[in-house]
Amino acid sequence: MVLRIDSTAEGQTRILRLSGRLGAERLEQLKAQIEANGPNVALDLEDVTLIDQDSVSFLATCEANGVQLRQCSHYIRSWITRERGRQEAS
């Protein structure tokens, strides 16, 4: 399965719902979607089935820059938390 991105609005926030595999090869596409939807963006990660290290680093940076991460599974949240700790230590 490839990455699917669906966009919906919730008040002033644009929700990008991600489904499938989030890998490094899709990060430019996701970055473009985030930039195109303005400053109030949230990523709904409920249906992400597989993720790689580059994507975790990207999500950690997004969150640090104000992008909301919603419905993030426990294993992805734990990985992002560890990555943010590493980024802050650098």
C-alpha cells in the first residue's frame, strides 16, 4: 500500500489524514501538502501502518514547528519522543 493523503477542514485547522506507509520517498509530497495548507495544519496518523526513521525525524520536526500530530499510535509517539530528545541534544 502506498501513502494516501486526504484533506478535510475542522474550523480553521486543515486536517491531513495519512493512510498506509509513510516512508522517506513520500516526505516531499507530504511537506508540499503541509506548506500548501497554511499554518494551521494537523496530521491524523491513525491509519499509518508502517513508518521509517526518516519519517519519524520529519514528524518530530513538524511537531516542533507547530504541526499537530493526532491519533498517533503508541509506538510512533514513543519513537517521535525519542527522536525529539535526540534532536534537542544535538
